[in-house]
Amino acid sequence: MFFVQYRDNPEEVTESITQKFLGVQLQCARCHDHPFGPWTQLDFYGTAAFFARLRVVDTGKKNKLTKFAIGEKNLGDVFFTGPASEQEVGK
């Protein structure tokens, strides 16, 4: 399963999935707005926030192979609230 290798690493999965499945080089927007495209840090971290809600769950073994499922948290912490340049202390 492609997603399992990025378990609990939303920034890395954002870079990989947007490149491989959408054909978009979004990794520049991890640190700053993309210099040659319309992508912003807000786009990057908004996508990463979606992946941060997903969890890989080990559902047991079958025929000596580990089975995994992907679930979405229905509540919890919000990890990303926008670009780093707009963050304030204590927020």
C-alpha cells in the first residue's frame, strides 16, 4: 500500500502524492510560495492537514501478511493553521 510508507508524516506524503498522482511539484511551497507556479504555502499545508487526519491501522495478519487499513480521525488536534509566516506566538 503506497500510503503506509508515509505513516504519520503528512508533509512527506503531501510532496509525494502531489508529484506522483497530480503531476505537481509542490515541495517548494513547504518553505515558501512556489516561485514559478501558483502554489502557496497555504496550499501545501492545507493538503498536509488532510493527510494528517489519516491513520494507518494494522488490522492483523492473513496468510503471514500484515493487513492495513486507512482511517480518518473524526476529531483531534489541528496540526496546520496556515503558512508559517503568519503564525503568532501562543497560537
